[in-house]
Amino acid sequence: CDNGSSVDKLEKLNITVFPNPSTGLFSLIGEFGPAGPEWIVVTDMMGNEILSEQYVLNLDLSDQAAGLYTITVIDGAYKNTKLLSVIR
């Protein structure tokens, strides 16, 4: 039982990345406000940050190479990470 000490891990946030695979244009669907989640960070498989946005639901990676990307969504005390496959 936690007696009010700081929380080190964020709880899971239920999100879907659609469509997946994608040509680079995709949307986030999930349990967050109508403006979108507080933060969205997209990284490539080497860990390089490709994109960082606030309060958006639709994103565009069409200028990136085909491959796998990690999408981390943070909203309040909730966090989730999904994989997106960009195809050509």
C-alpha cells in the first residue's frame, strides 16, 4: 500500500493507433480529452526523437522512412507506448 509517496511509474493509458500499418498519416483514439493527450513523442527504432506534439489527435510521419516507430502517449498520470509501422 502506498501512503502518498511519489509514484515512480505511470499507469497505462488505453490508446489505439489507427490505421496501423500506415503510410505515415495516423490518428490516436483513446481515453483522453477531446483536444488529445498532453504529450505525444515519436521515436525511431534507434531511439531518435522524430516528433513531439501536445494536444493533437492526428499525426503525419509521411516524410519519414518506412519502418517501425514507437509512439509514447502521456496524459496526466497515464502513459502508454505503441508501435506504428510506416509502409510505402
